[in-house]
Amino acid sequence: MRLELPLRAERFGANLFYHSQKLFEIDGGYEFDSKFASPFHVIQQITRERLYEIERDMAIVIPIKNERLRLLEGVLCGIPHDCLPIIVSNSRQEPVDRFRMECNMIDSFCRYAKKKYISIHQRSPEMARIFENGGYHDILDDEGLVREGKAEGMLAGIVLANLLGKRYVGFIDSDNYFPGAVFEYARLFSAGLSQAKSPFSMARIQWHSKPKIVDSDLFFAKWGRVSRITNQYLNQFLSYYSGYETDALCTGNAGEHAMSMPLALLLDYSAGFSVEAYHFVSLLEKFGGVLPSPFPEATKSGIEVFQMESRNPHLHVVNKGDAHIREMIHHSLAVLFHSEICPVRLKKEILRELRRRKIVGKDDVLLAPRKYPALRGMDFDTASKMTDWALLGNFIPV
Ligand code: GDP
Ligand code: CO
């Protein structure tokens, strides 16, 4: 891959938020071009060895809830062979068992391709037992099962990836129409993470464009309706602390992102669709230097967040309705609003924004999404000893 160097960064305590990096060539060539060894360049070539080294150690979690099987098959097709797909489903099991249909499709696909995989229903007793055995009860509901929600599915994915000894974990939505885009995201994950000097790193995808039909023609929008707003307020958050206006953050709602496992286990998570925006809040709270850090060793190493601009247009299922968009805006801003370190001025602006859009009423309060503590507190050894992997797909850990 040939990629712009991460030249500019915004620092917030121990966090380094790199500005978005432009991609020049998805495939950077077989040989390393020695001209890149000179210090006078702004592009880097990341060798294929380096990319594969990371992909071999990376699981890609694919959350799915009632999506079309064809889309999921396309997503599987785009995942590089060396990455382990972990499909975490919250699809209907009644009256038609969509989960069973997904499992059948995934199993035949992966058997034909000789690809290892894990697939699990997030509300299955097996998944609940893993959290239960690890002593991580926050995620279980009154029935003793993992709660509903996308973030909850992602947490299940991180736990499985860690139990399988993966050193990186990425996330790609299952409703993507283009296998080529999926492939590019996975490559950008490995390229992004390969740049990290710290063991605590994250790579987030900024979509280059999102195609829409406007007046019977294609229009390539740069910003989604939700991300435009989330990014604006995240940047304001940074600006209020630094005293300098910034536009560094552009991936507030990046469903497509990847983390090194040490970082994935340190962050707190927020429920449902607020999870991606909350990554930033958790980073600012834990490593921003405003509050004492619960993890001094990570604070010492620093946290690196790379934002990578993809080149494929991002086309996913778009008819999920206006209510879904409004819910996403509400959730994303609510996690900023409820942060202990959110400046009062910003709280007022967020409230004004949500009232102006009639997302919250004049006398309503903002919802406070449920929080999940860092997974590092979980007892993975016990959970691992008691997991029967044969039930979970075509992957038997050694
Ligand atoms: P958007 O793309 O951000 O508008 O959100 P989507 O509704 O497309 O959801 C993102 C991804 O998460 C899709 O692949 C969904 O199928 C999946 N998803 C949504 N809700 C859940 C859930 O409760 N559990 C799991 N495991 N996946 C979910
Ligand atoms: Co989607």
C-alpha cells in the first residue's frame, strides 16, 4: 500500500489523534521502492509482508441483525484470507430462523473457500456462559443472556478474538454492498495499525464518499447526516480544551475501525449505536490528563489513533429510516454530553442542537446510554477453559 504519512496530529494528554491520511495505491507493489527510504517524502510504502503480518493476527468482527444473506456473503468475500471473521448475529430466530440460515450460508462459504471462521448468536447461552465464566456480568440481562444492541455484539466479538489469541480486532458492518470496499477497509486496518509505535492503537475509516441518488443522478456525499454532527461536536470538545479550533476528528461514527487488543481491553464501551462516538470520550477521559488515568502504563506509552481515508464509495443498506438517523444523532451526542469532562458551554450547545432538531423535547433530558467497563477486568483464563469451540464454527484454537 502507498499511503500518506501521518504528518499532523492533535494531542490531548496521552492521546495522539492523527489527521486523516490519504491513500494513493491500495496495492503498493511487490518490491519495496528504495526511494521511500529517503527522508524527503510525504508518502510511505507499507510492504506486503508487514500487512500480512498484522492480518494473520487480526480477527474481523461482523455484527449482523436481519441483513440479507447475499450482503453478508459479499462481506465475507472481501475479508482477506488471513483475517479470522467472527460473525456475531442478533438476527431473528422466530418465526423463521434467520440465524440458522446465516450459519448455513457461512459454513458452506467457508468450507468451499477453506476459510476458518467463528459464528455465534449474541443471545445464545454459549455466549452468555463465556461472559458468565469470565465474571463479566454487566453485559447480561435478567434472563442471563447478552443484552441486545450493536455494541453488545461488538463486545462479544472482542472477547472471542481475545480468547483466540488475536492481537488485533477490527469491525466491518454486514450491510455493505461492495466486497471491494470491505477488502479495502481490512487493508487500511492493517496499514493503519502497522504505523503504531505504541502497543495501544486504533485505525478508523473515513469514507471517501457515500453515493446517493439526487434528481435521478448519482451524487457522492462526503459526510453522512450523523457523522457531520458528531464530528463537529467532538472537534469542539478538543477545541475548548486546547483553545485552538480544529477539524482533526473526522471518524466520530466510524463503524469500520480496528484496535490493537491491548487498547480494546482498556476502553470502556457504551451501549447500542453510541459505541463509536464513545471511543473518543473514553480516550479523552482515561488518557486525556484531565482525570487521573486508571492505566498509567498505557498513559506512558501513549495512544495512537489513525484516521484513514478509503477510496471505494461506501454503500450500505440505506432504507433504515429517519428514526434510526435521529436515534444515532441522539446517542452520539448524549455520550459527549454525559461525560464528566464535557465543558458546560458544549453541553449547552449540544442540548440546543438536539432541541432544534426536535430530537429531544423542550423539557426532556438526554438519554444516558448504558456503560460497560473495560474488558481487562474479565477472567479470560477461566472463560477460555470452559469454552467449547467446536460449537462455534470452523476454528479450533491450538
Ligand atoms: P448504520 O450503518 O450505522 O446506519 O447502522 P446499521 O443499522 O447498518 O448497523 C450497523 C451494523 O450492525 C449492521 O451490520 C447491522 O446488521 C448490525 N447490527 C445492528 N444492530 C445489531 C445488534 O443488535 N447486534 C448485532 N450483533 N449486530 C447489529
Ligand atoms: Co449500515
